[in-house]
Amino acid sequence: MIYVFSALYRYIGLEDLMRFLLEEEAVKAMGLFEGTQDSNRVTKAALKNWAVSVFRERRALALTLNDTKTAVKKLHQMVNTVIGVVIIVIWLLILGIATTHILVVVSSQLLLVVFMFGNTCKMTFESIIFLFVMHPFDVGDRCSIDGVQMVVEEMNILTTIFLRYDNEKISYPNTVLATKPISNFYRSPDMGDGIDFTIHISTPVEKVAIMKERIKRYIDNKPDHWYPNPMIVVKDIEDMNKMKMAVWLQHKMNHQDMGEKWMRRSHLVEEMINIFRDLDIEYRMLPMDVNLRTMPNIAMTSTRYPSTWM
């Protein structure tokens, strides 16, 4: 075994990868890790996050293949049963065993079976179309259905099981899912985000300009997390004392990993709070008139006391 890296190394550099890859391939490999755009160094934390992400994707792919294999196996069994029945009927007709009277009796029984299980057959066919033709998600995808975000846990022919944010399992019939709009975060491109905040209308224009410049600078200094040039706009003025503003920006990821999304957003909000404090930017409510009057002495004007005082 050849040890390429020393135990004293704190990072992996581009020249280390070029021992095993071509320069073009090494540059592409460096782009897979977080925080390598400027320094061309892979830290231990970045390597750990990349390994965890790859493990999750491989696990989701394995579960998807397993569920697809199970669904195909069940479908294969159903088709074999139908083909077996058809072969038996044809075999009876060829051998002359099945007479017209027997076929009439069998047909009447088939009509009864169709009446009893016709809806089930219809649901099964629609579920097969939804699962194999429409195929809006795979196992592990984060989806939004009726405004509720859930992760696909298991896929069957007739039902799909989702895992909600509180780990509650919810089962949806595939025929119902076929009629609902489904948002798939995993298949979405890099997604945007927005942060709304309010400042006092009397805030000087110079402070607002400095605030915008510092927020943009922070976002531009995080090229692994955000796209550059975010939009900072004034949305509205309310009650003549507060100015509603918003920061519109775009992640360099979709919202499949919701924890990472909220972590990046949290760091940005914390930086914005520090900027507001440094610039003494705040929100103040409208002044209110308060009138104070001298209250009469109750002991001098009334002799009645609550029953609990006696």
C-alpha cells in the first residue's frame, strides 16, 4: 500500500489529485467539493459533506431500483396469470373440451367477476401508467403535495408511502396522486430564495445604500452557496412609518436538502442582523398619545369592598 498523503496534511490540493487524474479531470473533481472555487483546496469538512451526500444519493438510488424491481415483479406475476388463463381457454377450444354451453357459463361468471373487480382493475391500470409512464418521482425525492413537503419512502404498484417532516408515514393511492400537482425538489434546478425585512422610513438613504452594498458583498463572498448579484428591493411602504424590503437571491442547489438550505439562510440572516446593528438601522412604531389623569381616591368615595377582602 502506498501512502500518498501525509498525516500532517490539513487539506487536499489540486496537485494531489493530478497524481491520479488528468488536469482537466482534476479541475472538474475539485468543483465537486464545497469551498474550492478560490483556494483549490479540499478541507476535511468539505470531503465529509461530499461523502455523506454521495452516500445518500446511492442509498436513494438503491431503494428506487429495489422498489422498481418489486413493482415489475408483481406486474410480471399479474401478466403471467392473465396469459395463463388465456392459454387454458385456447387449449380447451383446440381440444374440443370447451363446448358452447360451457363457454356461456364461463362468460357469465367472467361478467360477474368484471362487475366485482372492474374498479380494482381500472385502478391497477391507472397506477401502472402513473408509476411507469408519468413517473414524477423516485425514492428519496423531496416532493410537495397539497402544500405539504414529504420525502418518498416507498413505491408500490397501488400506493406510494411518503415520510413527512415529523417522520409520520403517509400512504397515498397512486390514482389519487395522478390527479394532483406534484412539486419535485430533487429534479428542480438551482432554486431561489427570499428574505423580507422592515426598516423605519426615516432611515437615511446613505445607510440604506451601505446596507445593500454589505449584504451583496457577503453573498458574493460565498460563491459556493449563492449566485452573485442578488436583488435588494423596496417592496412597499406601510402606515407611513415602515419600509418593507426584500433580498431575492438564488442558491447554488435545489431544496432537496432542506437542512442545508435553512442553514445557509440562517447564516445570511445572522449577517444581516449584524449589519443592521453596526449601521444602527431599526424599526420604530408610530408615536402614540398617552393622556394621564388623576384618579380619585377609592377609599374616600366608596365603602364597598370585594367579598374576598372581608
